[in-house]
Amino acid sequence: MGATQRIRIGDKVIESRELSWEVIKEIARELRKVARWNPEAKEWRIDWRLFKNIGEFLKFLNERLIFVDQKYTYEIMDAVDTALRSIPRIICDTDSDTISVCMIGENPYDVIRSVDPHVLPMRVVVRKIYVENLGELDVPYIAIRTASLQGVVRSGVLEKIPRSLSEVLLRVIRRGEEGKKVLISVSSGNRVIIRLPKDAPEKLLDELMELGRIKYYYETMDGINERVIETCKIYRGRRTTRVYLPAYTTAFLREILERNGYEIEEDYGIQDREVRGLDEKFELYEHQKEALDHWISNGMKGTIVIPTGGGKTLVGIAAIVKTGRPAIIFVPNLWLLEQWREKISVFTGYPKSAIGTLGRGEIDIRDITIATYQSGVRHIEKISSRFWLVIYDECHHIPARTFRKIAMNMLAPYRMALSATPKRRDKNEVLIFKLVGGIVYSITYQELVKRGLLAPLAFRRIYVSMPSDRILLYNRLLSEVDRAKDEVEKKKLINKLILLAQENPKKIEVIKQIVKHHGNEKVFVFSPSIKYAREIAKALADIAPVAALTAEETRSEEERIIKEFKRGKIRVLVIIRKAEEGVDVGEASVAIIAGGSKQEREFIQRVGRVLRPRKGKIAWVYEIVSKDTIEESMARKRRGVTMVRGISDFLRRKYGVEAFREILWGQRKDLL
């Protein structure tokens, strides 16, 4: 075991126990340039000199220490990166009439000595800046009285000082000369700061207050309730009015301020660099072009609603190419993560190996990164100020509490939400529109059918009776529900009722007949549970090659099943809800829904799996419902019938098929 060395950055202590005494001495020589030794705590404390010697220190970490203790090095680099991203480069203190500039990589005393103090007096101040996850840091600033800036342009002083400082001072001077210009920056706590003239109109302040007013809904036993969070804070100084807002507002501020006659100077701390290697190796359909154009004309923000199978992903990829700036895409599962990586590479020629991933334990953040929502929440500090464009796939996840943290804290000024239907049962689609932007483009399934881009749908709802013993159990549970006074217990009983109806054994005979009826066509069967999925697969084994795809399968087994289904080796795929969303399991022409929730969104996603067009293809959807049970009302709430409205005449005229029929199994077995 090696000797121990500790480094403190703010409140964060980073420790290595793997170093030899020779290496510790070598590190100490470098640390003396950026830190001071504390003999009592036996640790090195990083001080303000880190910021002037940052280049040399990072070079030592990358070229020497990383080969000695990688974990130790990465922890130090992460802390340094957090500090660099979080500290404000410019602090305008109008109350003291002072501007302070942090000169990263330069000695502030050398800068001061290079300028005649009689022309432009400056001094070095070390300010304590709070950085989230690190605590207070000592940061060196060059402080200049704002009044001293008058006339420096005419005197030519700006040409004699470092360009990085002169450019900052020039912006400040011009802002002072232009009364209708405002500065937007970001605080160390990831809050957006808008500095307005003291006499900013109340109408504008009201608009900014409304921008920061977040309304959402939450469920209790009494129903759905509304809650409002006020996130906007306004402080009035002697010379300016400062407005503080959450990070998500970056996408909306320019429009509001320009509408009120202000010129804007933005500094969100996001490095403005071009992502090279993105080629346009695709051609958009007309509706995809329309969606992209509407999004661009809306200031590169907003929600796009396109039915499953209509090419939402390609619209997102086109937006990445169009902006040409660092982009991150959030997805709900690892399957979608891989699909986005694959499609970005195929459609843009961007190397798949160069696409970062944040998920499955990997933290590889690149200019183009795909992240799961779960990992995004855990690493929000690392990504919040890294990207210009953020895309939320399957955006109905945004209102969930953990996912909401991502959307509220991403500083990206360009943002896009993609969904087949953003509508939520709890009405929290309002949060999607608040945090990303309202619907800028929407096209219906019916319109895509008429354009020949999706297959026409024939929908059959089949009612099946339950066995007598199951009816007795169902009625007994129904009585318990009526007697239950505790709402939690009542909800549990209702869930038991639903599962009892969904797992009706008589449905399996219907499924067998449907599979037989459709000969060699590929079939998806959507099951309410793993247990029932196994039963269905077992019952179908003698009729067709079948497999169940559930959360119990290993990753390699999942890949094998999907590959064999795509190739046709497996004809029937039984899926449960956890394995459904967004996963590319291939094409089929028949969907059998053996059990589902009452959510319309779930129904649309399931149906979307059989809508890929093929010449002469009809997409058949069978919804099997236990008669005289709670499933009947759940099926009506899914509103499957609405999907076939508007294409009935088209189906009847072209294929001689009715778009919708209800069938009582046992009395009629005609599936057409």
C-alpha cells in the first residue's frame, strides 16, 4: 500500500493512497504553484493561483499523474473542470460602480503592471465564489472602476493590454453607451441573471415573472391537484434591476427582451464551437421538412408531434446537423440510446465511436452525447452547461419528478421535444411546453396514411367472457372495493381487479385463432405481465415460432430474439410494457393487445409498431377485452377508435375492409 496524499478544493477533499514517496514529492513540486500545504490537516489546499497556472497544472495531470493514479487524477480534473465552468468570468457590481474580470491562465498582477495606472487604474482582488459541490473558492479578479473606462478607447489603452481583457472591457463600454442593451449571464448556482436598466418597465418584469412561474399537477387520493412554483427573483439596485431565473429560460429570454426593444448580450458559459463531421446523408419527407422549418422559425425550440413510425428521430438528427453545435439527446432506455447512436452515425457519417454515452454505468461525454434520463439526473452538474442543443425523445417523460430536474437545469438555448403524443393522464404536458416550448408542428396518423407514409389500420375490439370461477373471484373483489374506506387499500384492490380481467385465460384461445388467421404474417402480442406473456408463448409454440421478450431476458438474449424476429425466424413476439417503449424490434403487420392501461399514449405507441408502410399492407390491431369488467371502460379511454376515423372510406374503397368492428367472441368469430 502506498503513501497518502490529500488535495482540498473548496470543501471537497480528494485522496490517493496509491502513491510512492517519490511521486508524492514530484506532485508536491507542481502543487506549490497552485496550492498551499496545511501541516495541521496534512493536506494541500488549492488557492487562487490555480486560475493563473491552470494550463501548466492540467498539463501535469494529463501527461504525468494520470499514468500513476487514474482515479485520483480524474477526480482532481472533474473538480477543476467544475470550478472553471462555474465561476463567473465577469462580475458587474453596479452598486459599487465596479467591473471585475477573472483572467484564466494569466497572472493578474502582470496584466496590471502592463498598463499605466494613471490612464486605467486597476487592482487585484481575491473574491470568494461559491461553487455547487465544491463550496467557496478564492478566485482572482482584476477590479476596475466603471467610471475609469470613459475615454480609454480614444486613448488607445485597450491596444496595450491583453486582448482577452480588452475585449471584455470593450463590451462593457459599448453596453454602457447603449442604454437598451442587457447582459444575460449565469451564476455559479446555474441561475440565469438578467441585468436590466433600473427603470425597466413593469410589463417586462411581469413577463419575466410569468416565464419563471411553473405550474404542474400532482395526484392525491382526492384526484389531480395543481401546484405553482415561483422561480423568478427580482432585485432592484441603485443603477440596475437584476432578474434571476432557472436555466431552462435561456430558450425564451431573447424573444421576450427583443420584443420589448432591448439588445441582448448573452454569456451562458457554453463553449461556442462547431461540431465537424456531420454530413447530411438523408433526405427528409415533406412533413419532416415542415417540422424542422417550424422549429427553426420558432427560435429553435418547441415540441414536435409525429405518430410512431413517422420519422421523429430523423427530424432530431436534422436539427443536430442544422445547428452544428454540441448536442445531447435524452432517451428513456438503453435500447433507444443505441438506436440513436446507430442512426446518427448512419445518417450523418459521424463516427459512432465519437458519440458519447451517459448510461449503463458509462460517463463518456462528447460533443454529441446520448443519455438516459436516469443518468442525466445523476450527472446534471456535468452536462448542464456543456451543450447548445438538447433533444428530449419520448418527451412525455419530462414531467416525472426526476426527469423534470434535467429539463429545468439544462442551459441549452436550443431545445426540441419529440413524441407521438405528449398528452399525459395527469395533464402535465403543460410542463413539457413550459420547459421546452409549445407544439410547433403536429401531423396526424390519418394524414400520413393518405400520404402513403404509414400503413392503413383495421381495428377490431373483441369481447371475451371470463371463466365462471374467475367471475366469482372478480365479483368478490368488486364487493371489497365498494366496502373499502382506505384509499390506498382501494387502489390495490382495483389493481387486482384489472390484472384478473387482463389475465383472462380465455383470451389465449382468441390469440391462437388470430395468429392462425394471419398465416405467415409477423405478430406482436402485448401482455400485461411476465407470467401471462410466458403462458401466451407456451400456448402458441405449436402454431408458430414464438418468443417472449420481457425484462427477465439478458441483454444477449434480447438481442438474439430481436435479430431472429427481424429475420423471420421468430414469427410471434410477446412483449410486456417494460420492453416496449421506443425499442426497434422490427416490423410486423399484426398487433394483439391482450392487456393494457387506460392511457391513450400507450395504445398509440403499441399500434405504431405495425404501421410501417409496405405495398398493399393493412395493419391489423386486435384489442382483446374481458366482457363486463373494468377492462371495458379502460379500452374506451384508450380511444383506439379515433385512430381509424378519417380513413374508413379509404380502407373500404381500396381494400374492401371495415376500419372498425366490435366482436363478441363465441357468437361471432369473423375477425374481418
